[in-house]
Amino acid sequence: MAALPPPLSQTALAIDAAFVAAARDGDSAGVPMSGVANECQRALWYAFRWCAPLEAPTGKRQRIFETGNIYEGRLLDMLRMIGCEVREIDETTGQQLRVELAGGHLRGKVDGRVTGLPEAPVAEHVVEAKSMNERAFKALTKAGSVREAKPDHFAQLQLYLHGTGLRRGLYLAACKNDDEIYVERVEYDPAFCLALVDRIERIVASPAPPPRLHDDPTSKAAFACQWCPARALCHEGTFPRQNCRTCIESEPQDGPKWTCALHARTLSYSEQQAGCPDHRFVPAVVPGEQTDADPQRRTVTYRMPDGSAWVDGESAGRAA
Ligand code: SF4
């Protein structure tokens, strides 16, 4: 007789369910500064345009986020312990400090601004606090450079410097395995920031997906594609999600805001998420070749890979 699997803990299942129930799902309204180091501009475009399926929250994933937040608070408290003054709130809004660039579409939340560091008692620094596993922490301490070991964290901190106007950053990292800490002061790099903002501005303004980072996702070099949430859209011919960001009528504007040319108005976040019956896909995201369009009926016809025709706008929904 085959052995029965061990019973599942009802307590663990209930905790997982509670974390999932409390999870805030939905797409990011803009391009998060934490993600700008992504080498693939096409992946950034797909995320900005809400194309890929959303990853379902799990209890474990939500706990990992929470642990990161707890560590962030602890690291800021460590600065207070040594007499530094740390500011996390924008007095004008009463909320966490924020930075917006690229017409407001490139967005980030600053962990804090600190003064009174032993090495630089006067200069105010932007603080970026991170926690990581032992492997990543060892690589960071070995490199002795956040720029080299954690380019995504470096880019994030640089954009915070660019957006706040401060010229010094403090990168604080903790190892989740043994609570070792790493501290590095970082200087503002204006050329790096200008290039990064320019790259994001081009992605925001692009009406179609930029070129792929890798044309063959199975090649050894295409490591990024293995983990990319847009891989099925990019390489396997699936449809994107149907919402205002994938509709040919919508356009990002400075503000930030999104407008609909068909209905001649600005769209709220929830309206964009829902889309409307007049949705027509941006042709470049449809996994077929456009063969016709009828402006009167507002339909666009495509030849699909199996040779069939699909008409966007002819009936509700889309080809499977
Ligand atoms: S699958 Fe690869 S090429 Fe396509 S968007 Fe993702 S990372 Fe870029």
C-alpha cells in the first residue's frame, strides 16, 4: 500500500490564506524605480502596459515582502540608535517620501533621508535599506560595491538622489541569515541618472513593444527570459490582458495620467484596469499579422498563426 502524504497543517494553511487575503494585488501604476535596472526594455514596456498575467499572491511571497519591510524599519532604527536623524515622512503629504520622474510615470518611495552620519555629520543622505539572503550578501561584501553587486539597488538609489536633489546616498543592507550589516556611501552620478530617465521616457512614449533582449529564449544567454512574466507574450504567441493599457485608444500623458482618445477623457486607475467594450488591442501586441482595418466599424483584422482570421471589435472578448 502506498504511503499517504503527511497531513497538512490547518494552522499553516490558515496563516497562508490570511496573508493572501490581505495582499494588495493589481498592477503598478507606473514604472517602479526598483525595476529600472532590468536589461530588457521590452519587459519594462510589457509591465507598464499591464500586458502579462498578474502573479497570484501566496502566503510565502507575502511574508517575504513583510520581512523586507521589517528589516527596512530595523535598519533605519539602527541609524537612530547612533544618534542620526532619519526622516521617512513627507510633511506636506503626511505620507512616505516619494519621487516621480519621466512625467510622473517613473515612481519610487524613498526609505528615508538621514543626517548626522559619523562619516559626514552635516550632509543629508538618501537612505536605501535592503535585506538579502546570505549568498547575495556575501557577493555584496566581496565586491564592496553596490554598483557592481546590486545594480538594481544602485539604480534605485541613484534615481532617488536625482529626484530629491540630494547628492549623497547611504546604502544599508542586512543579511537575513545572520544579521550582519553592510554600509556604503554613494555619490550621485548625474550622467547615469539622465541616461536611465531617458531610457524610461522612451519606453513610456513608445506605442509598441521595443525589440526583444533575446530572440531565442532557450539560448544559454537568455537568462532574463526564463524568469520574465511576459515570456509567453513575447515568445509563445499568447494574447496580453484586456485593459486600457493594451488598447490602441489610450495614451500616457505627463502628470502622470492616461487619456482615452475615443472617449476624450482622462482614465482613473480602476477604469484602466477594467477597460471597456470599445477596447481594441494595440496591433503590435496581437500574436497575428494585421491584414485589414475598418475605421467605420472600428475593427481590425488579423491573420493568426494557424491561418485563421480574427477580427478585433467584431465580438466581445478576444481570440483564445
Ligand atoms: S521574454 Fe526575454 S526578450 Fe521577452 S520581454 Fe522578457 S526578458 Fe525581454
